[in-house]
Amino acid sequence: MYFDLLWQSFRDYAWYLGAELLHPHWGNYVYWLLGLSLAVYLLELVLPWRTDQARIRQDFWLDGFYLFFNFFLFSLIGFYAISNVAVHAFQDVLALVGVQNLVAIEIKTWPVWAQLLTLFVLRDFIHWNVHRLLHRVPWLWEFHKVHHSVHQMGFAAHMRFHWMENVVYRTLEYVPLAMIGFGLQDFFLVHIVALSIGHLNHANVRLPLGPLKYVFNNPQMHIWHHAKRLPQPYGANFGISLSLWDYLFKTAYVPQDGRDIELGFEESEAFPRKWHQQMLHGIWPPAPERSLPEKDPGPSPSFGQELR
Ligand SMILES: [Zn+2]
Ligand SMILES: [Zn+2]
């Protein structure tokens, strides 16, 4: 029965993807990804933050491929199918132990905008926590190194991450989100807003937000998340769409203008540069012991303090 479900999910997704490509419409993920990527890239070309950075920056094509792999192909190759099976198996286990319904809070009677806003904020908070785990748990950090192997920042770096991150995020967000009885099936808007903010956070543009920087993540803040040298070993600025969590929980760190800081992690120069090597990283060959990132040798401002 699980096998039928696997096969059916796989077919459904392939069919969905084909239909998406053939029929452009406003709810179409493929064209939104293309459109948003082009728009942010144009912004980088017209108003670059680092004017000396090549227009076709280092790893531009690698990250371009990641964009499509992580957004579509990964799901096509099987994640959508496998997670469908996992969700059914999970529900069967719950039923076995007598739990019929995971929903703890019903919000499906709320107006649509309130449901979408709740989902956006809650999902982002879960992701902030998962992102911190990726930095703290050694075997998870090996996967997350792929994202931190970027040495020159540009919008497409947003989507450079190990396929296991998809698995970790989807698995850990499943139960908390399932506990809320959303009345909506389609979270399209939430995904598109998160995609836009993520692209901008990695873009080679300066985006002064004024006081809104305490709520929304931005390129000037996220570049410090990618800094090679940080005052404490597990990193800072874990926010995905919102910077709010970092300010609330004192993990925000923007000591100065980070336009030209060195990016990566200790020994990131030796990290595999080819896509297939990166996709296998952390799985095979087995990872060596983790060494902590270098400490900032200069006088470091206290954590959480913002100078600019
Ligand atoms: Zn990170
Ligand atoms: Zn990033």
C-alpha cells in the first residue's frame, strides 16, 4: 500500500510539474522562481553593493543549478513521494497509539490574511530554531557547510544547500505546523514571500530598511551570518525571513558594514566545489571531527550589540 502511494505521488508530482511548465498562470511556482530570480539579478546589475564583483560571479552557474534542483528536481526525484508516505505512516502510528487528531489549535475560522500571517511567522520561527541546530549539531553542520561554502555572495546562493536540509526542515516543521488546524491547503503566498526575502538576503545589493531591519532580515545582516570570523563559534544572525528572532534572543550581530568581509568557514577553501561532491558531503566519506570556526582576532564587540 505504501508502495502504491509512493508511485502515485511520484506520478502526480511529475504531472504537476509538466502542467506547470506548459500553462503559465499567476499561481505558477516555476515562473515565479524565474521572474523573481531575474528581477533580483537585474537589481544586482543596476545597483551593485560590491561594485568590483563580477556580474557572473564565482559559482554563478553552480548556484543557478541549485536553484532548480532544490526548488523542483529534488521534489521530482522523490522527496514529495517519500514525505507523502512518511506522513501516512506517521498518521497510522498515531492512530495505533490512539491519537486521532494532532490539531491543538483550530484557526481555520480566522480570516485568510490572519491564517497566512500566522503561518508565515510561526514557520519562520521554527526555521530559525532549525537553522541554529544546523550550526550546533556536528553531523547537521556538515550538511549546512554546503550553504556556507559560498565565497562570493549573490542572489542564487540562497538556494545552495544540501538536499538533506530539505529533509531536516520538512521533518522538524511537520508536527508543530500540523498541530495548528489551518483551513488553507495552498500556502503559495507564504512561499513566494519567503523566496523573495531569501533571494534579497543573499543578493549583492544594499537594502537599508531603517527601523524595519529589527523585523526583517536583509543583505547587510545576512552577510554576517556567512562571515568567516565571528566572535563566537556557532555563528550569529540565524533569521531566515525575519531578523526579529535574532534581536529577541540576542543572536544578532552587525558590528560594521560587512560589504567586503571574508566569507566561508575555516578551511572552506578546501571544501568540494563540484555539485555531486557537495551532495554527497556529510554522507560519504564519513565526516571527520568538527573543528570550531576561528575566533575573531581583533577587539570584538559584545554579542548582540549593533553599531550600525
Ligand atoms: Zn547558516
Ligand atoms: Zn545564507
